[in-house]
Amino acid sequence: LHPNFDARLGSLDFRYQSSYGEIRSAWSMKGTTATWLVTIPPNTTARMPLSAGQQDKFTLDGESLASNKKLRLVDNAEGRPTYELPAGTYSFRVTTE
């Protein structure tokens, strides 16, 4: 997962039917905040690499990524965290500044 939120687009809803089920990434902007809905199909995982300092701009269910039990930090080389998301649906809020 490589989100790139752009207020000029307003919103985006992408769906892909994989052999495991539907993968979905949908987001909408309100001011400088993006609401991002992600669906990962059963029996799969996704990885979400973030750039340095970007993880502090994300929340999941009102919690920071670092304290959220739904995600797992799998790499943090050079301050660039990568989170693993198990199958499920997630709703992130992202400050885009």
C-alpha cells in the first residue's frame, strides 16, 4: 500500500478482484485530512511502507499506528516504518498538511 493523497482529486475509489478476493483502497479529502478505507482479502497480508516522519500523521480507529494492535511494525530501517496489515477492513485518518 502506497497512499498518495491529493486534495485536487477530491476522492478516489480503487477496487481490484484478486484471486483471494477484493482489494480496495478508497479515500476522500476534507480540508487537510484524508479518510482512507482499505480492504485486504482473506488469507493475505499487505505492507504499508511510510516515509520518514509520515507515521505520526496516520491514525487507525483513533489510535496512533505505533499503539494500534491491529497492525504490526515489520521494519523501521532508517526511520522509515513499514507496517503489515492482516486481512480485514481498515479506516485510517491522515493529516496531509
